Amino acid sequence: MNNINLYSKITSRITQLMQQHGSDWTRPWTTTAGGPSNVLTGNYYKGINTLLLNLQANDKGYSRPYWATFKQWRMKGGKVHKGQKGTLCVFYRPVAINQPHEASKTIPVMNHFFLFNADQVEGIELPQSDEPVAPADRSLVVDNLLNSTGAIIHETGSRAFYSPSEDHIYIPPLTAFTDPEMFYSTLLHELAHWSGHPDRLDRDQGMKGRFGSSAYAMEELVAELASAFLSIQLRVSHEPRKDHAQYLNSWLKVLKDDPRAFSSAASKAQGVADYLIEFCESKQAA
């Protein structure tokens, strides 16, 4: 399967789920506490693979977060049930490009592999997955992240937004939200926008895009994915923003025009999540 077909296959799957679930299409990702991980290495999958595995788990009703290739399950002592189909995932392999009279350079080339969930496997006992953070502790977890970043946040007004010109986040008070999960998910979403400031990850073009433009819609997609990825890594509930229903058509149009767009957005979103998590880790190490 070449790169073009890989991008098209991924985009087709995402488009199908967006159309099927509407503005709730990211809700299933939090059913797996801590995110999908490899049963052999214990490593968590990231970026586009986090997305593909969580969506597949929700679609198929898988209840456990453990994944591995056919060969890895066999090495672990398990056996994949006959007739089971794997879930497509991707990785990038560096490939050297040599051109006459020019210095050689290395470019990342997408490759694919297939993973099977623990629910597709027999003959093996697995540990319990991490429990989600208790509701009473969620505010502490998110507040710790927010305090670590030093972001300036104003709890006021009736609308949540990040102001690039001021470099401030505005959000209504907790009491204005239907539940704490929506409040904290919204905070993480706006914090993702905050990360795009020129002095940070510099997504300036998307940040200043006109409402309704492709650039604006893609910045919203990056922020929504980053919020979901952060929720998974922090093991707190993620509540999709209701106003994202208005972006669905824009996202679908962008995906139709450019099959690579979603993979690019997921990669940027994972970069946002990793960047923000580093603030916590740096503070703990200090």
C-alpha cells in the first residue's frame, strides 16, 4: 500500500466516523483510561494511531486498551481468534535520498502495520487497565497543568476563547457549564490554542485565519484533537465542545480536498499535547 492510498484510507475512515457521530465523534476516545498501549512494550500509541485505535475500539465495542501485532500476541502466549481483522496503523521510516551533485538527505516515509485488540485474542491473562482519575481529583490534575504553563486565564463572560493579541485565555466560570468535564475540556482546548503563539509552537497562520476559512477550521481541529490527547494522557474525561458541530462541514471539505490534512492535524495535535505535558514534567523535576 503506497503513501497516497494510506492517507486516503485513513481519511476515508475518519470522514465516515465524523458523518456517523457528528459533533460527538471524539467522545469515544475516553472510554480507554490512559490510552491504547502495546501489550508487549507497555508504550502508549500516539498521534494518528491513538485516534485510529480509539475509534476502532468504540466501533467494535472493545473493552480493553491493549494492542499488539499478530506476531507480538503470539510472543506473549496469546492467539488471535480466527477470522479477526487487524486495525490499520502507521509509522514513519527515515529513507535516505541521494541526488547527483547534492548532499544526501533523509525524508520520512509512511509505512503501515496492523494491530489486534486484546478482545480479539484468547489464551492470555492481562493486567487491569489504569483507572481514570477520580472526578474529585480531575480539577487538581488539570489545574496542575494550567499552573505549570503560566498561561493567563480569566474566568469571566459567557464565551470561551483564546485572544492571540493579548495572549490571554477567557472562559466562563465553572458554574456556567453543565458539568465540570465540559469546563476542563474547554480549558484544555483553549490551552491548545495558547500553545500556537509565535513564542511557543508558532501556528500563527492558523491562529489568525478568518472564521470559516480552511486555516481557521484546521486550527480548531488541532485544538480539539490536542484536547482529546491531553485528556487521554492525563486520564481525565473529555467532553467534545458542542460548538464544533459548525466546523464539521469545513473539516469534511478540507479532508476531501487534501487526504493528508488529518494526519498532519493529528501530528500537530500530538506535538501540542507533548509540549504542554512537558511543563508539568519540568516543574516536577525542578
